[in-house]
Amino acid sequence: MDNGGSNGSATASACCNGKINRGPHVAMLATPGMGHLIPLAELAKRLASRHGATATLITFASTASPTQRAFLASLPPAVSSLSLPPVDLSDLPRAAAIETRMSEECARSVPALTAVLAGLRRSTAGRLAAFVADLFGADSLDAARAAGVRRRCIFFPSNLHVLTLILHLPDLDAAVPGAFRDMPEPLRLPGCVPVPGPDVLMPLQDKADPCYRWMVHHGAKYRDAHAILVNSFDAVEPGPAKVLRQPESGGPSRRWPAVYPIGPLIHADGGRKDGASSSPCLEWLDRQPPRSVVFVSFGSGGALPAEQMRELALGLELSGQRFLWVVRSPSDGGAVNDNYYDAESKRDPFAYLPEGFVDRTCAAGVGLVVPSWAPQTQVLAHAATGAFLTHCGWNSVLESLVYGVPMVAWPLYAEQRQNAVLLSDGVGAALRVPESSKRREIIADTVREVMRGEGKGAAVRAKVAELQKAAAEGLRDGGAAAAALAEVVQGWTTTTGGGEKD
Ligand code: UDP
């Protein structure tokens, strides 16, 4: 099924400019969520621009939202897309975790994916060099093997800390008998910042929930890959970067594939060119003083409970700082990730803001509230943006670092609490709003500290400036990330190296 992406057809060796393409072709499976699709598409674009590759992005039928369609349609001709046929998930309980839904959808799609990959092998006349699946796509490695794709990799869109945890899960499953949240001491993994039990990856918190078992399964399955590509860079997490380069240090039972930090890969539309299409957010930012605005966003799917939404509104007002807030209707009655599959707000979010809030702030010109979606990288790149109150999704974190924007951490679900620990306790690139007291006064104080560089905010600003330089090195042609990706591609195009698997 064609996705309506830039060149729909995944066929042939004829390239976009009419010339015969002899570069490798890569099939890439994006598990649901814009936070997975965006960095995978960036990887495809980088493979095209630096290695002469073409790519087919394969998506799931469950995620065909307008936001996703618009994104796929914007990709360059070297990156085509197609969607797998729908699979029946009606037997899953309504309350099934998104991690369970994604994993089930992927496992049940293996036969269809095998047929798609076999077709791609034929239509690309032997150029199909590799298959890349993301985080929840470990079962799809079986499809690639069955279809005879020679190199099979995992692209991990989160960070090396979370990857370390997932790689250790098959062992931790036995070593931690109770629930992670009840651990008396923080979880300590090689090279990693210690993580208090309640902040450990959300799908691991309840061992009775099927999503826990799925995560352990993925941890074991990752070992079938030839390589794991990670959207991170050494400077932001030097500890695990060093340890994962020496996988043998984990002992014989912990042998995993070579790990390549190839980040930061971010949606590169940050630089607005003259004449480029604008948006109300950017036009509003154009009218604000430099570094005067705190940008507030909870990623592609996050929403707050009504009470927290109210405290956040009043906290922003109390902070006296200008703000740009991407708002969704509250999560009450559902989960904080209810919008995950489509990013769109379920109800009118403005109806849930405190009475008079819009008049006192937006009408007065110090705030802008936009529903559901904003051009995030362009907002972060804008000179008026001074801080980012973020749910700590890893793409958002990387984008903030690339544009040198200090963060206020407000994690919601998935690996976000773990990321918040890394950023606030480990790296020092964010101040975290305390989990126990999300009251307006605390929110206002935290936002002010980061915006004005007061108290701990000064160190956060300095650290972010330092990491921005390191991130730029990661983005540079010939930088460390470029070298790592070149090594991976070399493994795809030569018959030696990378460890042959059946
Ligand atoms: N995003 C965006 N506009 C929005 C919300 C999100 O462009 O209003 C993009 C954001 O720039 C990032 C991705 O969606 O690239 C969200 O990924 P992240 O890992 O931060 O969080 P997730 O959505 O996976 O929770």
C-alpha cells in the first residue's frame, strides 16, 4: 500500500534524477509514533545524501494520521514509503499499553513484511543491502532473514542509557525479583547514571503487564541484529558510550552486536530560509525579544491530567516569562499518551485552560497557545526561544541540545523519566520539576531559574552551550557520527566485517 510519500513506489534501480542508481537500497521499518518515524527518516536522508543510498520507509497501517502523511510527503525523492496492510488487534484489551500494541502489531505483520521485503529485493535488482528496524521492531528481523536480506540492524531512536537497560533486561529479569519501583537502591548499570526505581522505563514498572514481557523479549532479540545504531553522541552520555564499545566487558552471556552512536539525527528544518512557509508560532516569535520565550511541549502524543494542566497554566503566568505552549486536551479518563498514534488533541484544549488565562496572557501579548502541533525544530532554532519545558522525549532533548536551548524537565511516560534523571542528575542540562509537587509556585520558580540563568539555572545554561558544540561535531561531515555511519554502511556493501549471521 503506497503511503502517499514522495515517490511512493519502492521500485527499481532508476533513481529520482533519471540516472541509474547503483548505491545500496535500505528497507526501514518505523514502529508507530512520530518520535520513531522522524529520526528514522533523518537516517534515510543521511544515507541518501552521504552514501548515495535510496531507502524505503515502511510504516504500519495504524498510524496513517494527517500529521504522518504530511511528513512522509515532504521527504526527498530518494526516500520512498509504503504502508503494511492492517493487522487485527481487536483481541487486545482496550487498556493494553502502547508498547504492547506496537510489539503485537509488528510481530503479527511478519508474514506481510516478509512478502514486502522479498518484493523489494526483486524490484531493486539486487541493491537491497540492509534492513533496519527501530526500537519495537525486533521481531521484524525474522522477516528480513526469511526474505534473504543480508544485513539486519536495529536503529535505536532513544539513548545509550536506555539501550544499556534493554540489553541487560534478559539478565535483570532474573536478578530483580520484585518491581523496579520498589527497589531500595537506584538501578546501577555499567557506565550509566543511577536511576531510582520509580524512574526506570515505564513499561518495566509492572511485571504482570504484558508490555514488561515484550521489553525483555526485545532485549533478547536485539542480539540477532548485525549492528545497533543509536541516535546519541558520546558527549551527552560518555559512560555508556565507552562501555558499549567494549561489549566483551559484559561477560560471555552478554554478547550483543556492535553499537554505533550516529547522532544527533534531528528533523533538520530548523533553519528558516527567506521565503519559506511560516506559521503563526514563528510569526509570533518574530515579534518577541531574543531568548525571552519558554517553549512548552509534551512531544507528539503527551497530554496532562486536567489539574496539572491548570497548575502549568498558572505557573507559566506566575513566572512572568513569555511562553509558547503546544496544548492538548487533558488526559483524564485516558492515559498520558492517549494521542500517541495520531498527535491530534481529542477535544478542544482551550476549554480546559483556567478562566481568564487566555485574556491575561495571550491577549496581552506575552503568551501563545497552539493546539496539538508546532514546528518544533524551527521554534527551538528561533532566536526568541530561551528555554524548553519538555516531556524529555529523546528527539526533543537532542533538538534542544542542537539549538542550545536549556531545558525544564517534565517527563510523562515511556523512557522520559529515565531521560529526565540523565539530564538533571547526570548531564546537568535540565532542571526537573519535582515529581511530588507540580504546584504553580514551583513551576514558576523552575522556569524562571532556567530562563534567567539564576541559581542552578546558570550551570544548566553553561552545560547546554558546551553540549551544543559537541552536537555540532556530531552533525558535521567527517565528524564522529559520520565515521560511525560510514563503518556501518561499509558492512552492508562488503562481504566481510560486521559478523555474518545466518
Ligand atoms: N514534534 C513537533 N511538533 C510538536 C510535537 C512534536 O515537531 O508539536 C516533533 C518533535 O520535534 C520531535 C518529535 O515530534 O522530533 C517528538 O519526539 P520525542 O522523542 O521528543 O517525543 P515522543 O513524541 O516520541 O514522545
